[in-house]
Amino acid sequence: MSGGVELAGKRVLVVGLARSGRAAAEALVALDAEVVGVDRDEALDVGRLRELGVEVRLGREEETLTQGFDLVVKSPGVPGETSLVTGARALGVPVWSEIELGARLLGNPILGVTGTNGKTTTSELLGAMFRAAGRPVEVAGNIGRPLTALAGALDDSTWIVCELSSFQLEDVELLRPRIAVLLNLEPDHLDRHGTFEWYVDAKLRIFEAQTEDDIAIVPRGFGPVPGAASRVEFSADDPLPAEPALPGEHNRENAAAATAAARAAAIPDEAIAAALVSFPGVPHRIELIRELHGVRYVNDSKATNVAAALRAVAALRESPLHLILGGLGKNESYAPLADALDSSDRAYLIGDAAAEIAAALEEAGISFIRCGGLTNALAAARANADSGDVVLLSPACASFDQFRDFEERGEEFRRLVEQLS
């Protein structure tokens, strides 16, 4: 089952019917596979899938695997310990990620981007570099369109810049990026992966299927990676064709990685430079929403771990910070973040992790207010902020305790800020 033709007539179980799972199910139907889709969320809108002929089962499906499947396709949000997935493995049924399915269906060259932080910015910046050179490109994966949604929709010469999370890389086998980029590795998603070592193993799978004809791009001084690709290193102090418009050393590091990858794809320096100076960044990543009475309001909702929040703090350090922190924790220590704050900074705590963050801030002598939710946190921050200060939403936590995802959290922050008078 290494290609689309062999999936015709096969019975395939898709576990998880959010964005990626829906795209996988639709791609499988187009290949004449017999598709069953399951999801625990009984409120999902699955009308289109049913119209296409997918047998949809919502809620608990303990006996699904007794009915004989040839393949299981797992959405990235589904943990590997889910009973349907472990049951499939016990029966010898292959388990692919949605990314693995997409990679098998597409003949296009893939430029994969992974790392703990900076994946979306780097992926979109690479897309801008390709477009500046007049080269056809699609940006997909963990952002934008699922990889399987591109099956049958692109000319084979179109490059795909694919953002790859650790969840998406858990179940890949033949995924072979022609160019694979690792931006950085810091503790994240330990609530799912259990240990940092397992998390690193998942990330490094981006390199496993690469051959000597491919290129692996890694931070300068990084240790050995799997696969047989040629190695290219980068660092934040690399000379670049132009200085990036995005602020912060972390964004210069992203720009250096993107430049190395673009050069590997034969993008000329003139196009790389044009993208670097014009790229405005992406929503929810150190995004200035507005300035009001001299106070800047910045949305960094994508900072779902401590390392990402530290990058935002460093990028905006010239001003006193009113930092909105909290959400659903990931079994991380908040001490490094507390230690990075100044006595002039103040924190406003929301969500499930508020107590843990409060303990770290108290130990570091940083003032904080427990606010419960985002509305109260913004109101308190605004009341305390003076001209020249920054009100920064950079939560250092996932959003799922109070929001659907980090985008919804960021959009709510934007809406609240735009209502300020």
C-alpha cells in the first residue's frame, strides 16, 4: 500500500475528524477506498463526509476494530495511546499519520519545517521567498491546508512547504522531505510525549527517510540526525541577503534557517532579500494589534510554551511588560520565565496553570494578579499600563482549558483590544 492506486477498495479507518482527519477522509474517498471515520466529539459537523459516502461514527467506538481494516489514518490531535490506535497496532494494522498519507499521495517536492518554536513564521517566510522568485509553492501541514487536501490539486513541479509538528511526525514511515529544517528543540508537549527524549525522537523523524540527494538543515552545533542527507547548519548571526523586518533575535534565527532552505531549493538571493524585508509576520506571533494612549497591545497567543514566551519577552524587553500568562499547562517549569522578568513587569494570570505560574512568580519577586479569564486580565493590564508600556498576551500555555485553540484565544484578545476606547 505505497500509493493511491493500492488504496482502492481498501477499508480504511480515519481516527479524528477535525481539519486533518476530514481532509484525509476526502482524499481516501477520491481513491475509491471504503472509509470509516470516528471521533469522540458528538457535536462535529460531518454532513459533507456523509454525503461523500464516509461511514461516520461519533462518540465511543470500542468495537470498531473488530470489523477488519486494512489501514488506520490518525489525525495529529489523537494520542498514540488511544484505544483504537493501540488496538490497530496489536492486530498488525498499519497506522499512518495524515502527513504520511499525504506524502504517499503527492509526487511534489516537500520542504519540511519542524522545531519547537518558529515553525509557522519560517514556513510562511519560505512561501514568500518562493513567490518572490516566481516559483509555484503551497504552504501546508500544521498551518493552512492539510497535506492530504493538496492531493490531485497541484502540478508535480510545485514545491510544498510543510510545517510539521511532533504530533504529525509520530506516525510517518516514507515521508521524505527533499529539504528538512529543524529550527530548535526545547521541552514542549511533555503532557503528551511523556519525556523530552520521546519528544525529540518524534521531531527527528523528519530526517529518517532522507537520502544522500536530500538536505538536512539544523542549528549550528546540533548533534547527529537520522537519515543520509547532506547537512547544512545555520545560526542567528549568519550573514543574510537582507535584514528581516521582523523584530527579535529569534526571528533572525528563523530568517537564517529560511535563507539556508531557500538557497538549497535554488531560490536566488535577490528573491530571498525581497521576502526578508517585506514579510510582515503571521497572526498571533508577536503581532502588534494597536497602540492606544502610548501603550502597545501585542498578541502572541501562539506562545504555547515557556520557550516561546521567553522569545517574546526578549523581543519586547525595552519596555515595561504587562504579561498575560496562563492556560493549560504542559508539565513545564515556569521558573525560567519568572526569572526573565524585571521588577517593573507585572503578570496577569488566567486559566488552569495560574497557581503554578503564581508560585514561580512569587519566588522571583514579580508582581501578579489572578484574573481568571482573558477579559479581566486585559482590563487589569490596561488599568496598570502607562504610556511606553507593552500589554503582551504570551501565555506560555496551551489554550484548551478556555478556548478551542490558540487562534480563538488570539482573536478574542484582538476583539477585546479593538473595543478599548
